Amino acid sequence: MSDQLPPKSAAQITADVLASFEGCSDARLRELLRALVSHLHALVTETRLTQDEWARAIATLTATGQITDDHRQEFILWSDALGISMLVDALANTVPAGATESTVLGPFYVPDAPLRQWGASIAEEGGAGVPALVHGRVLSLDGSPVAGAELDVWQNGADRLYAVQRPEAPEDHLRGRFRTDDDGSYAFVAVRPVPYPIPYDGPVGSMLELAGRHPWRPAHIHLIVRAEGFRTLTTHIFDADSEYLGSDAVFAVKPSLLRTFLEHGSGEPGAPEGVTGDWVSVQSDLVLTPAP
Amino acid sequence: MSDQLPPKSAAQITADVLASFEGCSDARLRELLRALVSHLHALVTETRLTQDEWARAIATLTATGQITDDHRQEFILWSDALGISMLVDALANTVPAGATESTVLGPFYVPDAPLRQWGASIAEEGGAGVPALVHGRVLSLDGSPVAGAELDVWQNGADRLYAVQRPEAPEDHLRGRFRTDDDGSYAFVAVRPVPYPIPYDGPVGSMLELAGRHPWRPAHIHLIVRAEGFRTLTTHIFDADSEYLGSDAVFAVKPSLLRTFLEHGSGEPGAPEGVTGDWVSVQSDLVLTPAP
């Protein structure tokens, strides 16, 4: 009687699933599927996940699918909030000593920002924030200047929002592309960035609340630096005086990316063109890694 | 200069994410989130997941969300096809020696099937398949009969489909509830089940194809057995002569659940009422585990 056979153990189920991928002819896919199954099964087994908890996990994934659309990517938000995006970045983008480190792209990047003049402002609306002169040089590892490098920059305004989050904002508000001069120097006028929360009205927000975590990111300006012969660098300039540097909701802070924003009074020499009130300035050299 | 600090290692990112859950006041949630992060980070680190592979994973999850609706649950299908549903079942439903084992509920169960007479048929359309007399007793561990137990049964027809997959089918076709007699016996007339593929036109189907796996399940009849004083049992009767017993797409086969369907010729005594052609019969006693 087959009734006499021993019940199938949890370990045997895992072994059966792993064996099911034996016929996979793509060696890398086989490796990834087996690693996925090994870790998910170990997660279930070690925690002795209950059927109710499994049902809640399915409901959370389903809700994540429902809130995701062309303007919102809650699966990437999970990846960010669980530190997976930063981990993938860290594994892909190890840099030699002295090169500028990378960090997350984030969900607010929009390609094809307008090419602007050296030193121009990216603010296309008044009241976007305290003017911030951002300047420095793009360098290679040996300290030589990289002329003609492209900086693609974007940031949020004093209202915490990126232009892409505000349908009424000018499309190119608070973003732009700049080229370095022959000495590798760049400059543009931004606004002082402020901390902002990641979207917290969905499943990721529920997790953060239940876990006792906040949704805030420290103040930063995004940059992508592209130059021929160098690896493209996706990074931030973090305000070294910002709140939340020690608890970024997406774990993207690297100490090497902190920069001090210097405060300047009204009328102080060196103010960007047209700026009459208080302003700030921040200097950051960007050292590129050679292309492989 | 903060530029001099060492870059953050992959291990440090994982440690930072784990530490972020220190403030979680729900100890079980904290345990689950930390185990989730530990295993997902180990998966990424061990496989050195690339940014392209990460992007494909995000796209697969997004497609899973898009195909999921009130009639289709692709996240549960992933859980089934990766053996997670069976693993959760195995951990939740260990049974004492001699008790009938459980297996997956599957996506085709619909509550509130009609209560039918002892021995009645669940087929409400002609041509549903070869008539199958299903009979046996519901017993407790000491072999005593369980009177008044409820069997909630459902199955696919010879066309491979469950009624819930066919909008034109009578709502109660191939499903019903039955009660055991005073001697614990039950009987109903089903049709001989046939193998069928799980839905394979979505992301799970793509994975199966790329992995060299087929989507088929071996032939089975679903049962839920409910009786006061006993743990509710969700199980299958598998046809011991079916194809795919060794490669069920959802890993739900347990040897103790195989039963031989006996074949009977036209006119053989014991044929179910109204059956004039060939028929089959299968006997299965169902032994319940006491409620905790």
C-alpha cells in the first residue's frame, strides 16, 4: 500500500524543485533559478512561515502590482527600500581608489534634459528654492581634466517634489545637461535640495510604518556623468548638513559623496547672475573610472 | 576629507538594511523582514546579479502584476511553480502516522458548492468524461468511522478544464459537497480526471519554457474534508496510472495520495445509476488528524 510510504519532508520538496531545473539549457538562468529557489525555500523553512503569513505575502505582492503603472514603479521601490538596488549597484560598480563612487538612479530620472550653457540655471520657475552654485571639475584617475564630459543633473525643489511629480511644472524644470570646459570644469545653478519622503501611500509605505522606519531621503542632487573612454557614473551630491544622512530610506548614502553647502549672504561677491538674496555654493570634483 | 573614507562594501549594505529593522516593535514581523533581506541579499551577492538581470527581474514582477486580476492569480502560480506552496503546506500540515496527507488547494476552488445526496453525480453536463465511482470511509486515527463529515470535491473534465474556467458551463458542474453516513462511508460519481497544464501564457509559463520544464499536472480529484473535532484536510486523490506523476508542475504529488482507478466494462454489476457504458471506480479512505 502506498499509504505506508513516509510523508515527503520539507527538504525533499526543496530537492525536487531544484532538480526540476536540470533540463534548463541556459547555465546562467539555471544558476539563478536554483539560487532563487534555495533562498526562498530556506526563508520559508527557517522562519516556519505560516499559511496566513504566506497569504499576506501574496496579498502584498498583488497590491504592489495593482499600484504599479507608467508613472509609479512600486516593485523598484521595494528593491530600493530593502537595499537591493544599492547592493546590485555596489556589486556592479566597484571603483578604483580615488574614483567617485556611484549610487542609485532613483525613480525620477527623465532622459533628454536640455543642454544648457556652462554656469546656467536649471530652475525654470521662480521660488524653486535657495539658489545653489554647483561647481567643480571632471577628472581622470591621474588628476588630468576631462574636457567635453556631459553632466546630466536633476533634483527636487524646496517643495520636496521633482518636476516629473508635478503635471503643471515646466517639463525641463530643475534638470539639464552641461558640458565641461577644456580644463574639465563645470558649473550650474541649482537650488539647495531638501529631504523628501519616498512614496509611502502603497505597500512599501505600509511596510515602513509597520517596521518602524521613516520614508525620508537626505537632501541630494542627482548626476550622471558621461565621457568617452570612461565608465558612465550615476551618483549624487549629498548635502553634508542634511537630516536623514544616517537613515536614508533607500540606503544610498556613501560618506565619500557628502559635500558641504557653503552659505553666502545677499550681495556677497561671486553670486550667480541675477541672484540678489542669500545663496549657497558647493564644490565637487568628479573622478571617472576608465572604461573596461 | 570624506573622499578618503573606504567605499561601502556589499556586506556593509546588508548590515545597514538589517539594522534598519531594529525599531520594529512586532517581533515576528522583524524576524520575517530580516530573514527576507538576508536571503534576498545573499541571492544577489552569491550570484553577483547584474544590473541587466535585476532589470529583467523587475520587468517579470511587473508583468506578473499586470496579468493578475480577479480571475487569475499569477503570484500564486509562481508560488506553486517554485514549490513554495507545497513547502508552506508541508510545514503547516505535518500529520501523525496513518493520517491522510494534505496537498495544495490550487487556484480553481470555489466555495459554496451544492450539498448533494450520498452517491450522486457531480456532472451537470453530458460528455464530461468517463463516469468514476469514488468511494471510501472517513475515519479517525484509531479506525473509528467519522459520521456526518463533509467532503467538498471539485475536478476538471475530459476537456482538461474546470467549470470555473468555462463561462458557459453550469456553475455547479463537477463540484459538490457530500456527507458521510453513520458508518463513515461516502460515495459520489465523478468523471475520470485527466492531466492538464497550469496557465502558461504568462510570466510563469515563460519561466517554465526557458527552464525546460513542462506545465502539466497529473490527473487528480480535489477534496476538502471537514469534521468537528478534526483538522480540516485539503488533499487530492491522484490517479496512480496518470502521466506526469513524477514531474507535477506544482510539486503536489505525495506517494500516499495515489489510488488505482479500476476499469469496468459496460454492464458490469455495481455501475452507478444511469451509466450504461464503460466506467471506473476508485476507493480511498480518508483518515483525519484530531484538531489541536
